[in-house]
Amino acid sequence: MLRIDCPHCGPRDEAEFTYRGDATVVRPGPDAGIEAWDDYLHLRDNPRGWTVEWWLHSAGCRAVLKVRRHTVTHQVDAVAVAGGRPGTDRA
């Protein structure tokens, strides 16, 4: 089980959180073509190693968090509130 260190509530089990997706995906601009939107909606990388993800503390403070997690070991090494850089903007 993952342990995520919520900046507001402290270390909590993964069961309190809801995974919200890859935090590195960039939404296409309004003038982007249909292929760009199709890629944005349907294509995702499945990296091995460190990733940055969105997690919602759904059973806690309801904060949206940016979490840096290793996809093989599931080690979490940085957490920040939405809008911050993991490991630097802790409340």
C-alpha cells in the first residue's frame, strides 16, 4: 500500500486518496486540430520509473495533490498541493 504525505493531514494510506491521472499531460489549445485532441484524450505513456500524478485526498481534506511516484517500487518521494512543484511547496 502507498503512503502519501498530505501537506495538510500528514502521512495517510492510499485508501484515503483517489488517483486522478498523469500530471504532465498538457491540454491542447482551443485552435488545436482533432488529432491533437484525440491524442490528448486517448493516448497515454506507461513509463517505467518516476512519474508525476494527480491524487485527490477524497477521504480527508479534499486537497488535489501532485505526487511524484516510482511506477515500479511505488515509492513516493515528493508531494505538493495543486499548482506547486512536488517537494517544494508544502503547506
